[in-house]
Amino acid sequence: MFKIPFLDLPPLRGAAGTVRLPGSKSISNRVLLLAALSEGKTFVRDLLASDDTAVMLESLRTLGCGIWREGDALVIDGLGGTLRAKDAKLFLGNAGTAMRPLTAALALLAATQGGSFEVSGVARMHERPIGDLVDALRGLGCEIDDLGNAGYPPLRLRGPSSLALDAPVRVRGDVSSQFLTALLLALPLVAERDIRIEVIGELISKPYIEITLALLARFGIDVMREGWEAFVIPAGSRYRSPGEVFVEGDASSASYFVALGAIAAADAPVRIEGVGSESLQGDVRFIEAATAMGAEVTTGPNWLEVRRGAWPLKGITLDCNHIPDAAMTLTVMALYADGPTTLTNIASWRVKETDRIAAMAAELRKLGATVDEGPDWIRVQPLHDWKAAAIHTYDDHRVAMCFSLAAFNGLVTDAAVPVRILEPHCVAKTFPDYFETLFGVVTANAADIPVITIDGPTASGKGTLADEVGKALGFAVLDSGALYRVTGLAARRAGLNLDDGAAVAAIVPTLALRFGDGQVFLGQEDVSARLRAEATGLLASQVAVHPAVRQALHQLQLSFRRLPGLVADGRDMGTAIFPSADLKVFLTASAATRAERRLKQLISKGISANIKGLREDLEARDERDKNRSASPLEPAQDAQLLDNSALTIEASVDQMLNWWQQRRPF
């Protein structure tokens, strides 16, 4: 996951490959609560690992559930409907799928068994309405105190109190289906007699209720229903663990990759594994909307394959009541259409992680789009004159993922622009590795992938600075100085004759190299210490004399230019390897400063050294590097000069990030 202030997406050009979806958020948190309320152990497999499930799990532990890992399963030792803790404060972040059902379950358990529970979340959760659910629970006799604004979290749920279960429980269905889901999940705990739930108004997001009913049946509760107007919990209902539950992939998350295929999979499909024709989730019907816009979709029981069909895409008008979360993706697809796209019946967007109608409209306009909006609808016109934009994500995972698709603007305009996603880590709510997964199935022109080079003499701090800048931007890092040593080491391990340049060169493309945090990994092995050994340095000298090896390593260095960008350090990165780099820095420090740094490094490793000798060695090496016939050590003509003799690493990083920001169009 990219835990950085922003992530810059260069223009993307195509897509193909296979995506394995994370578990469904809606199913994951429902299963966790149902398992917690049941008797016995439930083995949950393929559970979503995200912020929303993390707060649910922590709350269940606080309430006394046993939770542990066994192999690839998470085991929940349920409460059997009996409270083990009678006093708790539960923080539920911005997880509506945890806040609403836990509020209902704890209100009823406190009423029948006694106790006091406080439920709270982040600031945005305290702006998300829960009053209709609270009113329904109070109508039953539950004692609920508003600890902030009436009708919103935080709340205190306390008891005991007498419950009135003889009259129907009435709840509004036109604000959020989570209120009805919360009651359906909680009322079996007190079903001494049939309990009837009546829905006031038109029920929105009906597919989410279908998920709830299907999962209730898995845990032994067969709800009787009268269309979408009334539901009856049978008398004597009791949760029974099914023993094992598999969580299917998240259909809402699938929408981004369905859209990706519709927009960019021109030559080969994007295959999405984890949802398909047998999915419980209503959002799988997003494929109908994508097909209407021109996508070619093939389905199997647990997979989808999507290709681009009509291009440009087709503008549509669609009632999105059945796919409220996934429908957000259509607003960005609309930018690539041949006419306007209008989405209606989306009032629930206003009370989600943010006001999603307002948020999508505001950010689409930043890109240059013409957008109209109303209380429960949004209309988006196709976009041809794109603007580079920094997308505010409002701590909303779906905003971040939707707008990643705007990076394909180069498919509809000759003036392609990058897109900046602010606070990209908000995707942790449902899909922590979303951007890494995206980068695994998309392509970009090499010239569009940004490169920062840091050249300079030995011991100037290039490696440390490259690592820190790479982490700050989410870019890959290339330590070019380690390549010859790695090649020599790998060739020796393979039993090659180091005088055979062709054989050594042939091994270079097979090197699985990765750099980061000052370490070098060859495959899964950390070879950093081995590379610093004198013997490895001698191996490097042996292989470096071969032109074939140098050419192979040149190609290897170019291959490190991968999404979302690269920071490369060495002696000729900005002059010979990446002469068109977006930012070139020549880093230096006085020989005295560098000698002191090297002395501290050696002493920390228990190696004795003499600072005078170190300084003389560095000065001699500088002279040799400057006078090499091939790629002498010198700044590129357009390089920024950075003398860090008196600078901390933090100050050097800040300076580089300032230079980088000056070169960005945001």
C-alpha cells in the first residue's frame, strides 16, 4: 500500500492480465458479526484484510470473542448470543458495515442482558446518519443515548430494559439499506416470538439485503419475506455456525477492473477472479452497465473477462439503485463516451464516506469535465480537453480508485496528462493493494514514466537519498552501483567462467533484483552485506571488462523504469542511462565530509580505518572517475547541483521534493 501524501499516475495506454480480488467488504463484516453471535467456531477463509474489517475484529475481541489464525483461515469462537463483556468503548472508524449492525446487536443484548457500550468513529462517521435505526431500536424499548448530535454517532447503548416485540418494527429503507440489514442481523438474538420488520418508503440498495438474507440462511436463520416491504424473523431463531465460510471477492472492487477492460483492453482481456455469474453480490450487475457502454464481457461461476468493444464508449442513462457503490465507476467511464451519461436514483451517495455526488462532480470538473448534479442524480459529458489534476479523495476509497481510471486519457486525446491521487492510502478501507494490483495489469509508454536521477561521487549519500525520495513518491529505486557486484556474485554462484563475457552477460536478464531501505535483494535473499565484501568487489572488476556485460547491464537499468516511476542513483544515470530524466540531481559533499561519513560506517561495522587514508582514497577515486574514457563522473548539463555537506538527509529530501514539485503540472 502507498502510505504517502500523493501518488502520481503517468498516462496509461493499455491493460491485460489477471486480477485476483480481495474479499468482499460487505460479506466480510457480515460474516464476522454472524460468526461472533453464533455458538462454536467458524473458520472464515478469504476474509478481506482492510481498515473496515480491522475495526470490526478489534471490537469483537473487546466483546470477548476468541479470534486466531489457523493456516489460511481466521477462526472466530462465537459468543453464542451471550455477552462476555458488559462495558466497552468501541471505535469503528468510518465503517458503516460495522457501526450499524453492531449498534443494533449491542442495543438488544444490553436490553436483555444488561451492560453499557459506547460506539464511535472518525469525524466523518459522526456525520453519517443513524437516526432511523436508532428510532427503530428505541421503539423496541432499547435505551440509547446520543453522545453528540441527535441522530448521529457517537452513541451509548445501555440496559437492561424491557423490549416490546409484539408490534412490527418499522424502519426507513430510503436512506440506507444498512439500517434494515442491522435489524435483520440483530433481531434473531431476541426472537422469542415471530418478529416482523416493516420497511417505510422504497427500499434502496436491495442487492445488499439479498446478501444479508443469504448469509443469515448460512447461519441458520430463514427469514420470511413479503416482497421488499416486510420481513419476519421466525420465533426460536438461533444462530448456528456453518463451520466454514468462504468470502467471495468484492464485486464493487471488480467494477474498476471491468471499467479498465472496457477502456483499455484492446488486444487481450482483463480477467477478474473472485466474482462471477454465481456471486451473491448485486454489484456484479455492474457488468450490465459496462456492457451497455460497449464492453465485451464473458462470465464464469467465479470469474469475468472484459475487453474493449465499442470505442469510444457509449453514453447511457441508468437507474443505479441496484449498484449504488459500483455506479461511481461509471462517472469516470463517462469521460470516454460518445455522449452524456446520466446516473439516477443515487441519493444514498450523499450519506456515504463522503457526499459522493458532490465529490465526484468537483473532481471531474478539475479534469475539465462538464458535470451537472441534483439531489439524487449526476450527468457527465465526454471529455476531450483534459487537464492535469490533483484529485482530492475525501478519505473515500472509492473516489481514489475511480479516478485512477482517468490516467487513460491519452487514449482519447493527443495531449495526455498525468493524474495525481491525494492520500492514496485511503484505499485501505477495502483494497489495500489496489494501486499495486492496477500497475500489474496496465502498460505505459516508457517515455511517460517519470525518472529522477541522482549522480555523484562515492560516499556522497546517493543511495540513502534515493531510498528516501523513492519512499516519499512511491517510486521504484535503482542502485546502479550494485549491479556489477550482483552480476559477479550471481555468475560465480552459477559456476560460470568470469572470463566468458557472453556467458556472464546472458545471466544478467535473469537477475531478480530489488532495492529498498538501503538493501539489495536478489530474489528473496538480502545480499547487501555480501555485496560490500572485498571479494565481491573483485568479482565485479572481472565482469566489468566485458562490453557484452556492460551492454546487458545497460538494458537491465532501463528495465527498472516501471510504474509509477523510478529514482536511479549512480555516476552516469543522468548523462548516459536516462538522459531525458524528468529531474536530474548531482549530489556532492566535500571529501572531508565524505571521509567522516565513511569512517562512521566502518566503525559501526567494527572495521578500523584512518580518516586521512579514507580521504586520500576518496580524492583519488574522484579523480579516476572524472577522467574515465566512458561515462566520466560529471553533472548533466541540466542537473540541479546539491551539496549536502552541511545538510541533514531530511533537508536533502525536502529540497529534492521541492524541485520535483516544480516540475509537476499540478
